[in-house]
Amino acid sequence: MTKSESLERKTEHSTKESRPVRQAHDGVRELTPREIVKELDKYIIGQHEAKKAVAIALRNRWRRQQVLGQLREEIMPNNIILIGPTGVGKTEIARRLAKLSNAPFIKVEASKFTEVGYVGRDVESMIRDLMETAVVMVRNEKTAEVQEKARNHALERVLDILIPPVRRTPVNDSMTTTADTNDAELNEKTRERFREKIAAGELNNRIIEIDVPTDQFPAMQVFGPMNLEDMGVNIQDMLSNIMPKKMKKRKLPVEEALLLLTQEEAQKMIDQDAVVKEAIRRVENSGIVFLDEIDKIAGARGAVGGPDVSREGVQRDLLPIVEGSSVATKYGTVKTDYILFIASGAFHVSKPSDLIPELQGRFPIRVELKSLSEDDFVKILTIPQNALIKLYIALLKSDGISIEFSDDAIRTIARTAAEVNEQVENIGARRLHTIMNSLLDEVLFDAPDNISQTRVSVSKEMVETKLETIVKNRDLSKYIL
Ligand SMILES: Nc1ncnc2c1ncn2[C@@H]1O[C@H](COP(=O)(O)OP(=O)(O)OP(=O)(O)O)[C@@H](O)[C@H]1O
Ligand SMILES: [Mg+2]
């Protein structure tokens, strides 16, 4: 058995060993509703009802998958509307949820869609985007599966460049001279030595020349009556599939060449059709669309003209998608029947009842998010992994300044935020951003060259003096905080 054969064996073997990883992914242990809420708790304070609703919906996706036969077809997702004032965490929940779900997930702003025929994106494009995420997701998984094997192939290709294999004289076997065999053995020994060197990273910086496919085609704009991208057709992709790939020589360090060749080898090993098939299956069965700002497409009903003209149209376009229909994408037709929709909106101008009744009916679960209180603000400032106080500490650390906040300083910041929200306008936790900025603008501006101390302590008194005048003066706070 030659070395490369044994290498091949080894890889086969190790792919088998890595099987469990794959299986684990197919049935990745989905988080239970309680675990989902616990994850969301790391970033979002309060809003338990909303977290609970989305957690149940997410888990139900998985539960449905476990149901066998005809019954599964009967289980429709219960779409959700999250309603709550601005800045209380609706979009934040969506963002965090996206990271938690192993399902294809996209978040879109309903306000960017326009009725078919108007300038803008039509609603079907969200399904195409969802499909796109699913393809990337599946492709990444498949790539990870063949990674090791692809890397070994790439390694052999690099070795071929460093130490070209000896060609045996292709006469008949009996003619093979001992000299040839010796050469071959020697060659194989050298390759083995280099293989080890590369593995140890000793040759990382050595420059070699490899053939790489040139970057696609220059971007082309195709003009036509309709936006082709919107029809799910990608001319670029079509052309690059028809035309042969041009190769070009590039000089690269071994390390980079290995990465590039590994990618190339992995692409060869992946069955693209299977990727697409699996992506469609996932979108259809577990896809989730988060429709943010849905209140922006709810206008006073029956209003004629003005900006309202296309809102109702967008709602009508949405209906079939939410209800279940087929959408053409460049990967094939995708059925939307079992896609879960979570909508959210502040609804402070319009009401959910301003949505056309058919659409309201498609979102049976309504959850209200609550306004945030002073206590919530204290927590928001300090607890989440992306809490503002933590962020500012990290920011100033870059300039070598350590800043600290006393507990009562934080309490005062929170109280001020709650006060201004009450007096001027309730913008929820966003108020904390503006307040923190006004509070720290001097330090942020003076650091690092115009500041004498490297430690800054923010005390209750400092917060009061800095913010008092602004808060007292309502007109001023309208502009500044
Ligand atoms: N409950 C919360 N816990 C932690 N952070 C929050 C919470 N609510 C809001 N925030 C913070 O406030 C900011 C705005 O929140 P978000 O974008 O979720 O608002 P929203 O509810 O979507 O408002 P809008 O209706 O205006 O879109 C985010 O930076 C987020 O981190
Ligand atoms: Mg939002």
C-alpha cells in the first residue's frame, strides 16, 4: 500500500469517525423552550411573555418534524405578532433568535416592500433570501464534513508542486528497472518528509505557484423589463456555469495555497444538487421569517392616494405567502405553507386592527411587550453580555483608560432615562444610548491625549451635575437626550 493510499484510508476512516457530528447536526439537539428563554435572557431583560411565545414557536418547528405521516401535514405554524412600544426589545429578540435557531432564519423589514408593479422589492424576495441563507447553511455544513479529506487532497497537490512525482516509464511491468523503483521510493520518502514539514507548519511561508480559477466575470448589468434578480434568475451564475473556468497562475505562501486548494477540493466533493435539495427541505419545513416593522404597512384602511397607496397592496401580496403558496427561486420552487412568520411592530400610530382582516387572521398569537421601567434600565445597563456599561468600559480600555461606575451612578442614569422617557417621549432603552453618550462625551473626546488620569470613576454626583441641567430644561432635553 502506498503512502497516499494509506492516507486515503485514514481519511475514509476519520470521516466515519466524524459521522456522529453530522448526525448531531441533522438532529442537532434543539433547545427546549426553557433553554431558549434562558439564552434570550442573556441579552434581553424582561419581556418574558414574548420570549415564551417565540420559544414555543421555535420548539414546535422541531416537534412537528417528529410527527409522522399525514398528521404532520396538518400541523400549521402559529404565526406570532409581537406588539410593543419602540425600543423595548422586539428587534433585539429577533436578532438573538436568529443565532439560536438551527433553522434557516431571516429578518426583513416589512416597510421595504412595495406592491408588485411599484418600485422596490416585492414580498416574494424574502422567500428567495431565506432560500439563499439555507443554501449557505447547508453548504457550510457539507463543507465541514469533507474538510479533512479535502485538506488531504490539497496537501497532495501542494506536494506535487514541491516534489513532482516521478513518472514511471509506461512500458510493460517487467521492463520496470530497479533504478525506476529506487527513484520512486526515494521520491516517496522525500514527499513523506515534506508532508510532515507542512503539517508542522515549517513551510508555511515558502512561496509556490498554483493555478487558481480567475474571479468570475466582470459584473454585468442586464437591463430588461423586470429585475431579473427579483425573478430569482442570476445571469452571472448561469454564464459562469456555461463558460469554462479560466485559470490563472498565482504565487502564494504554502499556508494560503493550502487553504485555497482545500476550498476548491471541498467544492468538488460536495454534491451541489443534494445541497439545494436539502436547503429546500429545510426552508419548507423549518424556515422562519421575522417580519419587522409590520405596523409600517398598516395604514388607515380605505385611504386613497398618498404614501398609503401601496401599503394595503403589500399586505395583499403577503397573504398568499403567509397562507402558503409556491415561490419561484433560482434553486427551484419553494412552498411556503409551513414557514413560520413572526411579525413585530410598535403600532403606536396604527393598530393591529388596521391590518386587513385576512392578514390579522394569519397571525393568531399576539404578545405584548411592556414599557421598560427604571429597574429594567439598571439591569439593561449592566447585565446583558452587550450591556452599555460593559461596552463603554471596553471602548475606553482601547485608549488605556479604565472607567468604572458606582452603583448609585448607574441607578441615577437609569432614573434619568426613565424620567426623560416619561416627560419627553418614550423611546425605551434607546434613551440609555443617548444619555450615556451625553454623560461620557467629555471623556470620549479627551482620551487619550488630553486626559491626565488613566482611571475615571463615575459617581452619582458626576452623573447628576452632568445631566441635571439638561433634564430640568425640557426644551433642551428634547434635543440632546
Ligand atoms: N428588554 C431589553 N433588554 C435589553 N436591551 C434592550 C431591551 N429593549 C431594548 N434594548 C436595547 O435597546 C435598543 C433598541 O431595541 P430594539 O431594537 O429591540 O427596539 P424595538 O422594540 O425593535 O423598537 P422599534 O419598534 O423602534 O423597532 C437595542 O440596542 C437593545 O439592545
Ligand atoms: Mg425594531
